[in-house]
Amino acid sequence: MAAARCPVCGRPVAPAARPFCSRRCAEVDLGRWLTGQYVLPGSPVGEADDPAPDGAEVPDGTVPFPAGRRLDRGSGMG
């Protein structure tokens, strides 16, 4: 089995920085995402695709969970 390689520079992966070889390469990769150098294929997202505001119904009739709220993990489920 071949050793994993850093996707930025090609050096061997460091366990502490996986999947990169160093923090520097991780930050280079993040910078590429943030500046739009990497993109996911698909149609552009427009305002019509944005979710409904908190408490508003969406087309399927459900009400989205309010932003910033957390589910109570001790709610007796399961």
C-alpha cells in the first residue's frame, strides 16, 4: 500500500495534519477554497434556492428548525 500524499505539495502525509503534510499546506488548501479556486460542479445557487426564514413554511409544508437552536439530547428518544 502506497503512503498517502499531501494534495497540495505531494509530500508524505503527517498524522497531525492529515490529509496534509503540514499546517501550512492545510492553510494553503483552505485559502484556495475561500478564494474560489476550488468549486463544486453543479448549478449556481440563487436567491430562489435559499431556505425560508426561521418559522416560515417551506414548499413541502414543513417548518425548518430555528437557526441557533439546539436539540435536547436528553429528550427521551431511543
